[in-house]
Amino acid sequence: MITLIHNPQDSFAAEIVYKALIRSFAKNQVRKTTFDTIQTQELGVYFLINPKNISLQQFPKKSKIILLGKIDADLAVELDIELSSSEKPHDYFTENAIIHFHSIDQFQFPMTARPFIRYDFPNEWNNLGFGAIKTDDSIWSIAQIAQSHTAIATISENKTTSVYITFHDFSDQSCVWINRPVGLVDSVNWCFIEYFVSAHRFDTLISYAYLLDIPAGVNAAVSMRLDCDEDILSAKPLFEAYQNLNVPFSLAIKTSLPTTELDKDFLHCIKNSGGAILSHSVNHKVSWGIDYHDAFTEAQQSKITLENHFEIVPLQFAVSPFHSNTTYSVNALEDAGYDGFIGGIIANDPEYLMARGGAIPFAEKIISHSQQCMLHGDCLLSESDPLRIYKKAFDHAYTSKTFFGYLDHPFSPRYQYGWITEEQRITAHIDFIQYMRSCTDVLFVNESQCLQFMIDKSNAEIHYDALNEPKICLNAEKQSEFSVAVSLNHKVFS
Ligand SMILES: [Zn+2]
């Protein structure tokens, strides 16, 4: 088993890491427990949040151990890490600190460098998709200042440095320390965890297969949508460009918009051409509303309008306004009958910004997929390649086998999202699609297909046959036309 162990006071961080582990390794391979009930005799992979009074000697030979957050002095000695006893991260680093990631034998981080925080659009969106690393002693913060020759990721700012990740191969165990309680849950570098658990020293240590974030048989998967906060019909020229490229098109609709029969016909035209329609709430309130009841009304009413008035049946999925989701909004969406939602943003609700799609913290059944890449005229670069950041975002997704999603908005007389003309916008979209298509076997799907795949992934269990080959069992009815795949020791099985 993969066992996550935490202190009772770290249960919030533990839920976030637990669901991240489930998204990659499937529910049946992961369990969560606390240090006071710890059983470490069983061979397995152990994740420990803020471990205290623990020695690696307690764990059996052939096990793998991942330490998250604060480690104590004894463990630091065991790992040859020099802890700074007095300095706090915020005395050392600001949001401009950079982490450099170094490759190890069989693994290269898809993102070799990142700042703690970055934005492409006013303190809100990070088109490279990752979440914020903080210095505030929260679960999103660097936990300690430390130095070690075993570092494989190092933080630096001006002349100050600290370890972010250390890596230790002992004769009969391997161990990783990530200097943040939630580890790598909110960036593509999460795939390091999948590598470490599934393939590192496969012949000598315990390993477990993980679920691929993209369907079986493809090298990449991509979905897009426009969030219709303004005029729905203004999406038509871009939709036609996508049709010419044979790329599915999706629209998320704010249902309080004034609409006509022409809008309704247009939505059916999108659906009939292989696209998808999603809810984008009624009134576009932050977090769907000021409390659970407000959020529930928004979620329910927009679903009813899309199903009854627009005849989009069933209306399964939503895109959260501003990508803002508090736990009550997520619970309201689930109770209003949604199966999943798109969210994930660096500015707020970090627990719902996830490296992988599927199960989410503090909810039972509803799934989510993070799509933070906003293709807007005001985010294009003025020098060299205007699409450079977007291409980098796709490259990160491609190398980490992350299901990639991006968004834009329709025009309106009020707001054009930085696009100068429709032609300029269409050209940028086409250029971006052609860049993604230059890779082989890239699957383009609509947002419903993306989220249906994530539902199957969250319902998948991983079992092993007599030859230790992984087998996938779905414990619910299959929703997606695509199949889930797993990887063990760099081999893919489906
Ligand atoms: Zn919106």
C-alpha cells in the first residue's frame, strides 16, 4: 500500500495530499492514517507530513519514503541535511525566489525552473499552470531553511539559497524530502512522485503503478473552451475556425445573459459538431455565491436553464466563475447534480489547483480538472514569439503527460480581452493548435469528454496479476469513449 501519515493537526494538508495520491495511484492503493496509530512493519511506500520522532530504520527494507514539510533535527542528521534553526522562510525569500530542479538518473523534471509566484494577467492567472509557493508558514509554504549536498531542487534569491527537494538512495531504501507540507500537488513536477513510486529502483524496491492523466494510446490530450460572460453569438467566427481545423469547441454559459433563438441554435450547432456546453453559473459570482445556499441556487438554476430552456441534456459539468471555488461551492455543485467542474488558479482556493484531474479534497464524488491557461490578446508577448508562454505550457503538459486545457472568452462591444481584431485572435488560436499538432498523436476533445475521462480515472482501481502486471478495473459504469491507462516501470498498460 501507499500510506500517508500525518499529525491530527495537519489533517487539512493530509486531505489535499491524500486526494492527490488517489488521483495518481487510485483509491484502492492509497490509505491515510495518523502518527499515533502508525504501523510501519508492512513493505510499502510511505508519505509522512511534518514527521517527528521518526527514523527511516523503522521502515522495512525495500520501502520508499517521502517526507513532506518540516523534519526534526534527528531526521536531518540521518539524511545529512543541515537545518537552520532560527531563520524563517519569510526572512530569506520573497515571491520572486526561483527554484531550480535538477535531473536524476532516469528522471528529468518537465519544469526545470519556476518562481514561487508568477502571473500573466493581473495577480490572477498563471498561464504556466502552477500554484503559489509561499513563505507564510502555511501548508503552501516552504517549511524550513536547509542546506544539503543531496539537493535535487534548490531555492535561490539574490545570494540566499535553501534546499527544496533532497534525494537519498540508501542500500535498501530510497527517500525524498520535499520542503513543503503539500509537496508538488499543484504543478506538473508532480510527475516526479509518479516516477519515484512507480519506477525508481524498480528491481530492488517496492513500486506501484499510476494512472495516466491522458487516455490510452495518445501522447497528449487537449481541450479548450470559451467562457461566455458576454455575447454568446460573437463566438461564431472562432467556432468556424475550429471547425475548419476539426478541433472540438466548448462553451461555458453564464445563463443570465440575454439570449435569443439564434443563441439557442448556435449552442446546438456546437453540440452537433462534436462540441460541448457547460454551465458558467447564472450571475458569475465569486465562489458561486456568498454561502452554500447562494452557491447551490446559482448552480441549480443555471443547470435548469441550460437543460429546460436551451435543451442541453444532460448538463453534466460547469466552469467556476473566476475559477473561484471554496469548499461550500464545490459541495453546492455536487448537491445540484454536477459531476465535475473546471477550475484551478494561482490566486485563490489552492486546494482546487491540481496537477492531475480527478478526485478532489473535501468532496465525495464530484471531480475536477485544473485549466489555468488563458489565451488572451492581453497576455500575448510583444517580443519574439507572442505565443512563447502558451507553447511552454503545452510543452510542460506534453512531457509530464498532463491533460492540457486552455480558455478564451467571446468578444463583446464592452470588452475584447486584449484582442485587437477577430482575425488576430483566430490567427493566434490557429498558430497555437498547429504548434500542438506538430507533436504526434495529440488528441483534441471537448470539455465533456475531458471530464468524463477524469470520472473514469477517479473510478479506476489498480490490481496486479500473477506476473505483477497492473490491471485496471472500473468500479462504476464507464463514461468515456477513451480508456484509462496505467504505467509501471516506464511501461504503459491499458
Ligand atoms: Zn467567466
